[in-house]
Amino acid sequence: MNILVIGSGGREHALCRKIAQSPLVDTLYCAPGNGGIADSATCVALDASDHRAVIEFCREMMIDFVVVGPEAPLVAGLVDDLTAEGILAFGPTKGGAQLEGSKGFTKDVCAKYDIPTAAYGRFGSADEAKAYVTKQGAPIVIKADGLAAGKGVILADTVAEAHAAIDDMFDGAFGDAGAEVVVEEFLTGEEASFFVLCDGENTLALATAQDHKAVGEGDVGPNTGGMGAYSPAPVMTDDLCNRVMREIIEPTVKAMADMGHPYRGVFFAGLMITADGPKLIEYNCRFGDPECQVLMRRMHSDIVPLLVASAKGELAGKTVEWSDEKALTVVMAAKGYPGSYNKGEDLSGLKAAERETGVAIYHAGTKLTEEGMLVTNGGRVLNITALGATVSEAQETAYKAVDIIRWPGGFCRRDIGWRAVEREKVDA
Ligand code: AMP
């Protein structure tokens, strides 16, 4: 098969390396890709928002299968347009991607199908939203309805803070994404992510992970796209996974089919494990970044037949094999991130770090200069991804590799995986 992956981050680098291992692949392309992805795919300068250009490229290069990495092209209907042209693609249609594209849509699905989630209200004006907050009290959660690159969620400790967040959203702080606002009950518990493939009707549970959103050690400071992750999530026992399948995923599959949007692609369920059991915080309609990196490190099975089966409606009876080892990824970011930061800084020592420690370094924000030098090209730059018998072991290996990389303008959190490491200490 000739395969095209859409995207340019660490998630797509991990997907490309995994897909490239499949004996089913003839040629692998990635659009636009990055400085690292070039090790496993031919990078092509295609703009994914130009669906016509993507379709023409697929025709010219005889692409058999397109794997869409990020949410924006899914929400924009790239899979619908490819399908209409007879090109097989992995990922939900625009209708399916509403699960990520509109938080209010997902909350209404949960309400109608009795899926456990935080109590909520949907509002189209600041006055109504503020009145609801005043009635509910704080702490409370304010969310922009649409896509806001992970930044449209405010956890407000006081009613005043919540009111200010509502005003900001209706004043356009998140653009169109904040034209409608969801106000939610504040949930407490441990968070985990659960990944499940779906073909419109059948599901295949993949694996669990936990990530660190905050920029600072101890999970403090502003939220980022993710500073690290590990898999599996110790909190997600087999019993809990079965319960999430039964109470959250399966009713969602039914809801989407009932509404005429049979869901094909991956469910990335963000969960809060509360004292009352698992509750859905949100759905994403694609693999997580950096969660995908730890999943791909642990997956033994060939991923290509699984993605194809999801796209074709042929998941029934499929299975997936995982390594028993734990995987952990540390994100190296440019100093200043998630605020402003420099680009174009030299990176070196990557090959030595991979060779000496056995880690996989996925590139999130790099590019090759015309002279062939590897330089930084984003906020999150490298994902140092290690395997180990325990999370502690994977963590130690990852940081050994971090210390071999030479990039004075970069930083990382030194405590990725701390919850799991603490648990392992107690268990030992
Ligand atoms: P989201 O983009 O919806 O995943 O929200 C980002 C982060 O905000 C989540 O990973 C949670 O840590 C937190 N969060 C979102 N909704 C809630 C909630 N209802 N209660 C407590 N924390 C929440």
C-alpha cells in the first residue's frame, strides 16, 4: 500500500515509524512532516486544509490509505472529502469529529444516553452563563465550546474568576470557539486516558495512558499541549477498563450511529476516576500527543491492518498485542513555552542518545535546514520515549537520554511519571 499520514508533530512521527515497520507498506508519505519524520516517510509540502490539493496528491501518487493525525482536518471534514473521492481514510467524518469539535455536542450525547460525566449547562450568552455559575457556586469549570488547542478550559476556584472567564470567552479570547460556553461541575479524582478503535459499530480497546499537562514540576503552572506521558495508566485496572467500555464507549458508539454519524477512528476518552466511578471529561477524535508516542512504543501488532479495519468497518474479531513493558515519554520544549520562545536553534546528540540508551526520539517541532542541519521549529520539540520493566526504569532511561542531547535553549520536566513511580515505591 501507499500510505499518506497527515500532520507534523511527535504523534505523527511515532505513527510514521510504526506504520513504516509494516510489511504492507510500499511507500509512506507524510504531509507536511518535520525534520525527524524524514527518517521513515517522504515529507511533502501539502497544506491539509486544502482538501483539493490532498486529493490531487493522492491520485498522483496512487495513495491507497490516508491516516489523519490531528483534530483540525478531521473537524474540517477531510475524511468526508477523501471518502467522496473513493480514497480510504482513517479517522471520523466531520459529523463524528463533533465529539471533539463541540464540547456542548458531547455533553448532550452524554445526557441523552446516560453516560456518566460532570453536570453541565450550555450557554450562548454571558448573562445566562454567569447566572448559572452564581447558582452552582465554585469551584467550577468554564469551557469554550469549540477547538481551542487545549487552552479553552478554565478551572475557576471562585465565582468571580468564573465570571471573568465567561466574559473573556464571549469577548473573543478563543475566537469562534468561545461563541458558546459550557459550564461544568468540578470533578475530583485521578485522570486517565483510554484509547479505543471503532469502525462505526465494533470496538477494539487499545490501551491506557496518563499525561502531564502543566508546564511545571509537581503539575503546577500553565497548561501545555502535554509535557510527558506514560502507558499503561496504573489506575486503569481491567475492571475499570471494562466498565468504561460498557458505561461510556459503547453507549457513545450507539449514539453516534443513531444520529447518522457512525464513528470510525479512534476514541481518545479523557476520564476522571471519581469516588462514584469513571466519568467522561472529554472526547478527542484522534490519538493523543504525546500519548500516541507511548502507545506506539508498546504496540507489538502491525498497526496498518487495524487502522484499515477501522476505516472499512471490519474491526470485528481483530485483536491487538502489547508489550508487557511500560513506556514513558519526556517532552523537551523550548525555554519560554507555552509562552513565546525561539526557533531555529541547533540540536545535536540525538543519535548518540538513541544508540546509548535504546530510547526512541520522536520529533515534535524540528526541521532540516537547506544545509541539512537539524534545528528547532516549535514549542514542543522532542519526545524522548523509553521502555522499561517499570515506569521508574523507563523514567531513568528517558532522562539518561535527555542528558546526552545538546540543546542549551531547551528544558523538560524532571518528574514525568511521578504518580506511577510513587505507586511503584509503595508496592515494592
Ligand atoms: P479538557 O480540554 O476538557 O480535557 O480539559 C483540560 C483539563 O482540565 C483536563 O485534563 C482536566 O484536568 C481539567 N478538567 C476539565 N474538565 C474538568 C472537570 N469537569 N472537573 C475537573 N477538572 C476538569
